[in-house]
Amino acid sequence: MPLSPLHAISPVDGRYHAATASLSPFFSEAALIRYRVLVEIEYFIALQASGIPQLSNFDKSHIPALRNIYIEFTDEDALAVKEIEKVTNHDVKAVEYFLKEKFDQLGLSDVKEFIHFGLTSQDINNTAIPLSFKEAIELVYLPEISDLLENLEQLSADWDQIPMLAHTHGQPASPTRLGKEIRVFIERLNVQLEQLKQIPVSAKFGGATGNFNAHHIAYPAIDWKNFAEHFVNDILQLNRSTYTTQIEHYDNFAAQCDALKRINTIILDLDRDFWTYISMNYFKQKIKAGEVGSSAMPHKVNPIDFENSEGNIGLANALFEHLAAKLPVSRLQRDLTDSTVLRNIGVPMAHTLIAIKSTLKGLNKLLLNEDKIRQDLEANWAVVAEAIQTILRRENYPNPYEALKELTRTNSSINAETIASFVDHLDVSAEIKQELKAITPWSYTGI
């Protein structure tokens, strides 16, 4: 029976199921089983070309049928593996027995003992899980973050020439342009995305303690290290870690978690900025018929999408941080603590996906309130003091900073007339006075 969202323990599979369903083919229990089957099948296919005498006459016409086992893998197949696991009490061994049944059905009983030959369960887990993680990043995460970047690019272009009062330490500061402030986040995201893409997706493949003991004792003439490099790097398109214990050391996986966390933190920073701009009335939000902004105050339209994103990023980053700190640590040649932790990698990815979608939803609701932005600029003529004192410095005018400090701190209301009067009393040329009077809060936005 399908799990109802009403009865899911986690909102990832409940309230937010629609937002996270695209991750199910990579991180669900059925997905993990399928990826294990994929690795086992591809390993057997690689073995038959390795030089093992018993596989030298293997009929290669069976290979498409073998690959179809994972290509056409169904929920019924996953349930069959779970039924076997009830007996074995071992998830990877259940996959092996499931495949032996498939080999029997294909008339390949004479070679079925080469399924999982010489391997330990982590040779399967530490290739299947990195492969699923890699493909989830490529097929779900990167397209989603690309949508966010495209949206930000469009908003940056649309608002490129909108002057806006900046705020440093929460106080009025030198004006900026709205489009440029969005471009700050575009640059930050792009830089961190490139770093994420450069991190190798590492995998372990080397037998019980990483030394090919079983492989070598059975077939000492075969170069098993070269075999493993080809299998992991060329066939699975992962990066094999050469020297390992029973498990992958997870250092690069930790780096990926850290990179994803940094990207999330940038999105969180963006969420808080837009939340603040909305609270300053620089933006209004589109109203959808029938929606309620507040259960008590009918006038309100709350910035809930940015808040939702921020909350989900907090959850995602807490889990990414634990994964990055825990997984690279294992007692001696291995303990089992990585296994249960690694099963949860889909959870921070799901919260990340919810966050990105929520941020996009929030951005798509924004309505620019140019009147309010202009009012704030008009109300803060004091910000041109920096410009005036800098030009006076250029002209070697005595103590310009102190003169502007006196003006702006002793006058409760600074406006265009106040500034013009100040300029008129300066002992500078008419040309310089004209230059100074041309400076306004909406023109003083830099480059």
C-alpha cells in the first residue's frame, strides 16, 4: 500500500512530497536496491572480460538481458529483494540471492556464483550510493539551482538601473542598484557551484579490507587493481579511492556536503535580504485569489516562501554538517555507524530542494515598489556626504571629512536644499560647486 502523505513521519515524504518526489529514484529504498543491482550486474559483465577461465566462453548475447534487470527494475523486484532480506537479515546478500534467481531464469545457473564474486557489501554500497548521489546532483539538483540562477539573472537585468538606498549595519549607506545587489548572489552561487562540480565523486572497490584478498587468492595472475580502476572509473564513471579499509573514507563526500551547505547558506542569505526588503516595503507581493496571509489579520501577505526556504536550509545544513563530520571517521578497518547515517543523504537533499523551490516561489511573487525606494533615497540626502567630501579631498580642500561630519550630525533634516546651501558656502570654484550640486542619492550609485 502506498504511504499516504497524511501518515508520513517526515514532511519530506508528507506535506512536501510533491516538491521532493523527483529525488525518490535516487534516494528511496527501492532506488538503493536498484543501484545495488546495477553495480552487481555491471561487475559481473566486467568480470566475464577479465580473464577468468570459467567465464571465457560466456555468451555475450546475454548481456542486454542482464542489463535489463536494472534498466527495467520494478517495485515488484524491490519487494522481492525485501522478502529475501527477511530471511537473510542482510540487504546486500538479499540482492545477490535475487540476482541468482534471475540468472536461473535466464539459463545462466552455471555462472551465478560469480555474482558478488570476491566482494564485501561495501564494495556495492560504496559504489551504488556515490553513483546515486552523483546522478541526483546532475539530474535534479543542478537543473533546480540553474532555474534559480536564471530567475535571478532575469531580475538582475530587469532591475539593473533601479537606484536603491543601501544599508550597512542597518543604517543608510552609499546608494547602490537593485540589479547589482542581486548579482552579488549570482556570483557567489556560480563560484560555489563550480567548486562543487570539481569535487571527485569517490568510491571504494577492493574487497573485505581493501586489498583484493579473495580476488588475488583465487586468480593471482589477474591485475585486480587495474580491473577495479577500469570498472569504477570508466564503467561507473566514479573515482576509485586506491587505498581503503573496508569502506570508502568519505573525505570527498564530506567536501560535497560542505559545498552544498555553502550554497545553501548563500540562498539563506538571499532569503533574509528579500525578507527584509519586503518588510521595508521595497517589494509588495502578488496576491492569489483565495489565499490567506494571516489567520487573524486580513490585510497581511506574509513572506512565507522565504521563511520556508530559510527553515528548510537550517535542517539541510545541520544534516550536511553531521554527514561531513561523521562519515570520514570509522574505527580501524570499519564500524557500522556510516551505514545508517549514509541512508539519510536523501533527507538534506530533499530539504535543500524544498528550499530552492520556495525561494523561487518567493521571487516570483515580488512586485517592485519603486515609489517607496525613491522615498527612502529622497529622505536620506546625507548619504551624498561621502561623495562631496571625496571630491573636496581631490581638490585638496582643508578638512572636508570633518566639515561634512559637522553638517550631517548637527542637522536633524538633511535634504537637497541643505546640501545645496552647504555647497554654496564652500570656498571652491563655480565648476566644482556645479559638480557637487549634480550629485543626488539616486545618481550616486557607483559603477
